[in-house]
Amino acid sequence: MQSKPSRVELDQIAGHYSLDSAAVGTLLDLSAARPGPGASAQFLSWMLRIGGVLSLAAAVVFFVAANWSEIAVFGRFALLESILVACAAVAFLRPPPSTAGRAALFMAFIVTGALLALFGQTYQTGADVHELFVGWALLGLPLVCIAAWSVASAAWLLVLNTALMLFCGWHPTGGMLWVLLGARRFQPAEIVIGVAWLNLALWFAFETLRLAAVPEWVRRIAISCAFAFGTWAGITAIFESQARALVLPALAVAMIAVAFQTLRRRKDIYPLAVVMGSFIIISLVWFGKVSKFDGEGVFLLLALWLIGTSTVAGRVLTVTSRRWRQQGAA
Amino acid sequence: MIAPDTATLLEAMRSRGLIAADAPPPPIDAEHRPWFVSLMLGFAGWLAGIFLLVFIAALLDLHSRTAIFVAGVVLLGGAWALYHANRNAAFLGQLALALSIAGQIAIGWALLEDVGSGLAIAATLLAMQLAVLVVMPDKTARTIAALFAVIAWIYTVRFALRPDWEDLILFRGDIEAARFGIGSVAIGWLITWAPLIALSRWLTLREHVWMAHPLRVFARPALAGALLGLSIGGIATEPFTTLALGFDAMGVDMSWLALFPLLSIALAMWAAWCAFHVRNYGLSGFAAFASLLHLSRFYYLYGASLTWKSLIMLCLGAGLLGVGVLLQKRAASAGGAP
């Protein structure tokens, strides 16, 4: 039994049977490979509505960033808070899963961040930028949960990871979070791998709970963020021997755990691809460091290593993906 | 409509008389790869190609342009031979991709080392990428070549209309380009993108036509390359591409030129629309990501105050939302709503 045909397979069928254009049209229609007029209109409407909501959200952020001095402090806060109240009212009257309710809650989430930025801008709180984003992620979480919408979930993940990226990339010179996780107690790479595990924990939770608000593409963002931080930590650990004892085992466990979960689920091969990509990058950097780029032969070895590892990874992923598709169809 | 599996699909085609009842089944697909696997392989092959070229240049002590050119031709020939030798051997395919990339860089290096004209560089690279697209018998190699060809096309038009000085090609050239006025920028934008929009539209709507033709092996990568270029390439056709962070960007007059990032968003949304029609979710996601990237650039780029930008986004948001809701209602009244 074969699975739902891909574009490559449809090309092969068209070529193998020398189909004419009318027959190919029928082939595409039978395989539901091209949208009908209804689906096209629906997608266009969806795309415009998403674009509209994002544009309105951007308008609010731009306005706050403009720091318009002609409006008094009270007026600025009143303006943003009235938008927040309006969003809440719309969400109350048209609660999710209605599109209006979801969009209103998404707007409220964005306005929450703008409000925090305005607060910091107006009163010069001295807070670091990552603290603004952490506050935004925490305060916005209830709104995102109520919205139960994939776009809002993705936005929340991006805000959280922006906070974590700023936190990890910032010099440990103070700030609320660095007091708790100061560099005197932890190496920077150890904190980065901790952040990777935080994303992994979210990914495992999403995988287990299978929430409609966190579909596959949002879970892919979570696992991508996890291994972006994991790769960062792994590369840092290669150059900083003090961090190696904790970071490399933690990264190896993360890779094994994700591979195990992915192979157990047999649904989406993407997490395994991310693990393999991370391994290829880290091993390449390690190879370069060990060789110290001593002699031109190193470049040949690096090229062959890259070709070899990517070939094996590509082969494993392609074959496994095809097998799962076939089994899924059966 | 639920998509059937391949066997059911072939049976349906047979029952309609479109496939002969006794025709043998198509060969088992060994090449279908998810988009992220293709991305990983393409990037790895590209990087490996650079390593290979460094190795060969150092080993053979290549200094003269002729020697580098000959090495490039040999590398490209080797890649072509490897692709033909065994199309199903994954390692050979990946090695061929690396050789191909190394060969292209070597030839480009040999031909363009002393060339100071941006137009000559971009036009030469465009010709080379089109040649690779035609010659290399591999989908990944062709897709990469199509993307690079689109990028080269963008710069060919840009340098043809707004010649830059040699040292301004990549960085301050955009600020200098503002001297040429909105007419030049707008004409350049249209000349650059109108053919690519038309091409992507034709390839998307007439997919059933080119799929029935042997040229499909070029059309599929060309479509992918065009959509990738449409998603991200708008940056290179904007008058201001330097972020408003450096002192050299200060003092640029406010003008309608500031709206060009919004056109880049429109291009990316068009690419998402086309990708949806060929069910390519990887390309759709990339186009959505590119739209957000253009939006964040609009925030930082000079050309208008943030208050104006806020007002523009407010009007744009209201307009998009209004049209979107209207379309939704129309689809619902036509019975096409979910």
C-alpha cells in the first residue's frame, strides 16, 4: 500500500505514463493536489485576516516605540489600556473559537508587551530588555491559553525565546534573572543548555497533550528553538572545557530523548532532522577544533565529513519518512 | 476532499481510461524528501563545496585565473558525471552537489576576480546559474541554481538601472541609489518582479500543462527558486536597505521610498499564495517568515517616522482585515465556508 502521493511522485506518474495535460489535470484533481475555488478563497481570506491582525498589532507597537511626546503620560497609558479593554470586550462578546475572539486576544497579547515597554520607557525602570520579554511572556500566557489559537501560541513561543536569547546573550552583569542564575555558579554554556531543556520540556508537553492550539508547525518551532540553543551550548562547550562535563551529556540525553520520542510517535520526522542537523554542526566544529586547520588536508576531511554525515542523515530521514507514510496510509 | 494513496489514485486513473489497464506500475519513489531534508542536504553540500574548493586551491597551489577556471570546469564536469553515474546513490549525489558548488565558485572567481562592474558580475552569475539549471540532472542542484539565478537577476536589473561604484556594491550602494529618484527605483522594481510574478503565476496555474511535458524537470525547480526569490529578494530592490542604526544612514529625506518594504511583504504573500496552490507547505512557511522579516525591517529602516509608520500599518491592517472578512462572508454565502 502506498501513501498519499507527493508532488515528486505525481511528476513520476505523469512521466511514466506519458499523460497529456488533461490527464494530468485529472490526476491532480483526484489526488486533491490543487485547491478548488472554495479552498482558494478560504485561504486568501485567512491570509488577509492574519495579515490584517498582524498589521494592526504592528501599528500599536510602532506607535508606542515612537514615544510621541505630544501625548501626556496619562494619555499614552489610557490609549493602550483602552485598546486592551476593547480587545477584552470583543473576546468576551465573541469568545474563541470565533475568529474575532481569537484575533482580539492575540491583539491583547501584543498590547500587553507594548504596555510593558511603555512602562519601562516612561519610568526608566532600569530593567533589562530580556526582563521585559520574560514579563510579556508570563503576563500574556493566560491570554494565549484562552485564545487557543496556533498563531497566538507561535507568537508566545517566539516572545519567550526572544527573552531567553537576550538573557543568554547578555553579559551577566546584573538583572533579576542573572542574580538567580549568576555566572559565578553556572557557566554560560550550562545556562544555555538549561534554556534548551526548557524548550524541550515544552515540546514534550505539547507532544503529550496534543493541544489543538499547538499544532505540528508550532511544535516544530519549539523543537527548533530547543536545538538552536542546544547547538549553541554544544559549540560553546567545545571551546570551554569547564562546561563540557555537564553540557555535552545533557545535550546527548536531549538528542536521544527526542529521537526516541519521534521514533515512538512515528508521525513527524522533523524533530529527528533537527537532532541530526545539530549533531552535524557540532561535530563539524569539533572536527575543526581538533585539527586546528593544520594543513590543506583538513579541508578535504571537513568536506568529506560533511558530505558523509549529511548523506547518512538524509538517507535515514528519507527512508524513515517514506516508511511512516506508507504505514500511515495502510 | 481526502487525498487518496497512490495505489487508489492509479486505480481511479485506470477506471477512467487515462492509464492502460495492463500498464506496469511506476517505479518506487526513492527520491521524495521532505523540504527540511532537502534544505539540510543543500546547505551541507554548499558548505562542503567551499571546503573542497579551499582544499583544491591550496593543494594545487592555484594562482592564475586560467588554472582556477580549468579546475572549476573539471569540478563541474565531475559533478555532472557523478550525477549521471548513479542517480540513486545518496553519497555520490551529495558529493556531486559539493563538486558542483566548488566548480561554480571557481569559475566565478576566475571570470570575475578583476571585474569592478556590478552589472557584469551579476549578469555573468545569472548566465552561469541558468547554465547549471539546464545542465545538472538533479533536482536539488537545479533548485539551488534557480534561487541563485533569481538573486543574480535582481542584481542585474538593479545595476543596469543604477550603476554603483565598485566599493559600494554591497553596502552603501542602497543609500547612494536614493540619488536616482523614485522613478528609477519603481521602474527597477517592476522590471525585476513583473516577470517573476508572471512566471510564478503561469507555473502555478498551468501546472497540469508543464507536468505533461518533459520540461517539468526544469519547471519544478524554477518554481521553487522563483518563490524563494519572491519571498526574500524584495530586500535587494528596496531603495533603503541599511538599517537605521549607523550614522552614515542619518539625514536621508523622508519620502514614499519608505513604503518599499511593504511591497516586499506583498511579494512574500504572493509567494505564499502560489506555494499554497502547489501544496508546498515548506515554501509557504518560508514566505510567512520572510513577511515578518520585512515587517521588522520596515520598523528599523529610515524614510518615515514611526508615527507615520504606525498610521500606515493601521490603515493597511484595517484594509486587509476588511477584505478578508468580506471574502469570508462571500465564501460562506456561496456555501464554501468551513
